[in-house]
Amino acid sequence: MTNTEGKDDKIPTHIAIIMDGNGRWAQEKGLPRTAGHKQGAENVRPILEHAKEKGVKYVTLFAFSSENWNRPKSEVNFLVDLFRRYLNEDIKDLQKQKVNISFVGSRDKFPADIVERMNDLERETASFDDFHVVLALSYGAREDIIAAIKRIALDVREQKYLISSIDEKVVNEALSTRHIPYPDLVIRTSGEQRLSNFLLWEIAYAELYFTPIYWPDFNEQDLDIAIESYGRRERRFGKV
């Protein structure tokens, strides 16, 4: 799904956020890395609420990459438990506000109760269309693209369409992000200036915004600054 090219709106329709720096935030304060992850989770709601107030329609949060499973087992277990608590408790406010909640990424490695909760949230909020929150959990763009290629190959083998008919639309429909528009603005916190395997296909023409602020300290005013930066840019999509 694509956005309208060349639109004059200074508010991005879709913001994607790489929520980085939780561990370093904690370590600089002499706290365990897990304290940073907990604080980072608590920072999600005010940022989402402010984005909605600003008129943003979609926010995708990169919460846990497919590579993050390689972190120390104790940290991974803490993060999985944190996801469980967030999905069972904290996210209820979003449901009450009739927010559409969906997930991208592989669910194979998560415990059954978390997968069931994901499925329930998607089903229960599917009809809501005012504001969409997409959580990227165990997500990797390369893995998603590979999975899309396999789906397309099977469709070709089953003669659903010819190889010559494969275009951008066909690829979009095979990706796990097919239900959301391309991001207009990508924000990465913590000072790192890379994409880390996040929405590589979808952000081909997104505006990138990097800030040195760690995610737990990223507040509503920081989001305003990022949106204002986006509003000053001219998006040509390869045109003159």
C-alpha cells in the first residue's frame, strides 16, 4: 500500500520508530539493562497518544528484531515477559480508545499465550480505523522479503500469474506489511544512524530522522521536532 505522492500535508500519515537506546540509558544511570527496557515500554503510550493528537494515522514501533533473539538468554526472557505484560495490561488503554492494533514479524519463537494474545488483539481491533499501531516483534526486513519471494514463487508455480506480471503491487501484497501504507517518516533514537533491517522495502522514499536522545527520554516535544523537520522537507519521489 502506498501513500499519495507529493501530498502537501506537513504531518506524516505514517511514522515508523526504531526505539533504540534502552540498555545504554540504563547503564549510564548505573542500572541493569532490564530497567531501561521497562522504562522504554512505559514511554510508548505517551508518544502514541501525542502522535494521534498531531493527526498521525499510523505508527509502527520496532520493538524487537529477529536478531535480538541472540542476546543473553536472561535479557531475552525479560523482554518476552515484558511483552506479555504489555500485551495483557498496558495495551488495554489502546483498546478502550478504539486503536487498531496489529503485528508484523515471525511469531514462531514466542510462547503460545503471547501468540494467542496477538491474534486476539488483531481480531478485536480489526474494525477500528481512526488510529493504527503496528508492533514489529521478532521482525526482520530481509526475512520478510525472503518469505514474500517464496509466496510469489508458489503462486507462479500454481499459475496464479506469470513471472512477467510481477510488479511492486505483487510484492507489496506478499509482505507482512501489506495492510499499512509506506512510512513517511522514520525516527531512530539513541544516535545510531542505520536502519538495522527495518522495513527495507517499505521505506525506499521515507524521510529519515536521527536523534541522539535515548528512547526512554524521547518525549512529546522531541516528536514535535521530528515532525517539524519532516514538514520542512520536499518530497519528490524521484521527480523534479
